[in-house]
Amino acid sequence: MALNKPPTTYAEQLDLLKGRGLVVADEPFALHCLTHHNYYRLSAYRFTLTVRGAPDHFLPGTTFDQLWGLYCFDRQLRLLVTEAVKRLEISVRSRWAYVLAHAHGPQAYEDATVFRDPARHASSLAKLDEELNRSDEMFVKHYRTKYNMNRPPIWAAAEVMSFGLLGRFYENILRDRDRKEIARTYGLFPDTLKSLLEHSAYVRNLCAHHARLWNRRFTVTVKLPNHQPAGVIASLNPTEDRRLCNTLVLLAHIVDTVEPQNHWAHRVRALLHAQTVPVTSHMGFPTDWASRPVWALRAAVPPPTSPKGGAP
């Protein structure tokens, strides 16, 4: 059935927002934002700025700059999360390849006896073959032409496989000691690392498709650690297991492990503090989040440039 609803112009879209009580001080700027960012996308950020139970009525005094500020905040948040997930992915690729190569040889990932479920291993291997065949990496061609190898050694194969596939290979490892050795790198138990890999791949996919991250309720959750590391445990909020807070805590821990001199958590804290409207409660943060271990040592920094000052 076709939708009997005509499209609206950018001016009509702006009038609709104003009619719902949004204060627009700079109409050309607002029209520019609507032109390049889609009314439907921007309007999704209105729900925390509207009257409870009446999502089409903005709270008195709410401005377009506040709405735009939330949108820009979420965009910056996605960049930070993507950056941290990359650190996790690259590190686990390295550790997975190293541990299995030293325990089972350079072609360990091809050996079904290294993995618990032969059918899942066969499926993962077939997926990897697809990724190898699509790859334009010179080292794939090098191993095939010089050594007549259909599949390169594990340390090279790890650089081609997708993050999701890496997680499936890790979860299917047969020996507990292999999985534990990899997970121990991050001070985590294998079940937590397995869950974090799956959750991080899901979250990065949201970021890659520019989906709203800030006040989303996740459908793929992460299994929270309950014994270690102590600073992480003390910073989590188990009552909000579908919100972003716990993801950020775990990623901060991962980045600290992979790159000890990093400023990632510092930048997250600064971004949260710079917002002019409340954001942390919609991400599952407890009210005392800033004093908890993962964030407490990150002193406040000057706020970033005003959202309106940046390019839309």
C-alpha cells in the first residue's frame, strides 16, 4: 500500500519544527542543516527535548541550536567509539594469530581440530575464502604466487578477515587455555571478551551506517565482567545493560590496555561535560559517573568548538 503523504520542502519542514515550539534564531543555518542532513534524521534527536508523552511538543525555550548540538555530539561520539573499536579489533587480530600460531602452527585456523564446532569452523573458513578472494592486498597474491598457498599463514589471514568473522573464530576455539591466553591480555575472562567482540562489531556497524548511538537501547548487549578488572567493575552500571555507558567503560579499559599513553577516555569525558543539554542519563550513566575509576583521573578540558561553529 502506497503512503498517501506528499513530501515537504525544507522551508515546510522548518515551519513544522517551529510550529512544535522549536525556537529558530538563524533560519538560513537551520535550512542548510535540513538540506544536508535530512529532517527525518535530525528530528530523531528531539525526543529528549520534548514534553513527556507529547513528542511533537518541544519543551519551552528549546532551540534549534540545542537540537543541532545533540546531533553533532552524537556524531563526535560515533567517531570516538569507532576509534576505540579499531584498537580492540587490531589488537585481538594480533593476539589471536600469535597464540594460535605458536600453539598449533602457521595454518592453525585451517585445522578443524583446533575448534569446537566443525560445522561452524567450515562456515567460517568459507567466509574467509570469500574475503581472501575479494582482497586486493599484495600479500595475499604474494603467498599464492610465490608459495602456491591458497590461504596465507594465520598472521596474514588475520589482516583480511572481518571483525565479525574474527569474533566467530575466537568463540569457536576448542582449548580453554588458548581462549584464556588471548582474553588475559585484556584482563578479561573469555566469555566477556567473546561477548565484547560481538557487541563491538554490532556497535561499529551502527556507527558505520551513521545510526544514532547516544540514546539507543542496544539489541546486542555485552556480558559484563563481575570479578575483574576492579576499576572496570566499579565504573559499570549493571542496571543499564542496554545503554552506551557500559560499552564506553569497557572500551576505555581496552584502549588503556592497548595504548597506555592514550587520551581516549579523557576526550570522552570532555565531550560529555561540554554538552549544554543533559546527555549522560540517556546513555545509562549513573549520577556519580565522573567520580568512578575509569573516568575519575581524566581532568576536565576546555569544551570543544560550539556545534554551530563547525561545518554541518
